[in-house]
Amino acid sequence: MEMCECVIDIVAALFNVSGKELRRPGRSSTAISRVRQIGMYVAHVVLRLTMAEVGRGFSRDRTTVQHACHLIEDLREDAEFDRILSLTERVTAAAFRNREVR
């Protein structure tokens, strides 16, 4: 899914991690997994993709996306994490501003 590919590139750049690592199937280090989870969350919340669509776009199961979204939502209670996530959401929204988002 093209929109998820763009989100992966955005979070890779923002968090200074390898897009190749984010796209790799299977388990990853905690740092890579967390950035991927942020990407999945943003794709779902900002772009309004279903969890199944996000799962396909990130080569993960829908339940993995669901877990990621719940985890990221819980982490937002930390003010610094919420600030970083809000910035990520704004950058993603700006990147898709001229595209049709549901």
C-alpha cells in the first residue's frame, strides 16, 4: 500500500532509522519495533486507514496493528512522547495534505 510506504519513509527520517529495517519481516529490536508501531498508529489515526489496511501496508497482521495502536495510545500519557508523536502526526498530515485521505 503506497500510503503506508510513505509513512514508513516519514517515520524512518524523523526517527533516524533505516526504512529497510522498518520493512523487514519478523521481529526487530525494540527501537525499530517502536518506530514501526508509531508508523502504524499514525497511518491508522491520521490517514484513517483500517487496521487491516495498515497491516497489509506494513506486512503485519491486523492484530499486530491493533496492539501497536493500543500501546502507542497508552504511551501518549508521557508528555514528551506525546509531543514527539504530535509532531509525527503533523508531519504526516502535511505530507498527505494534497492527497485524498478518507
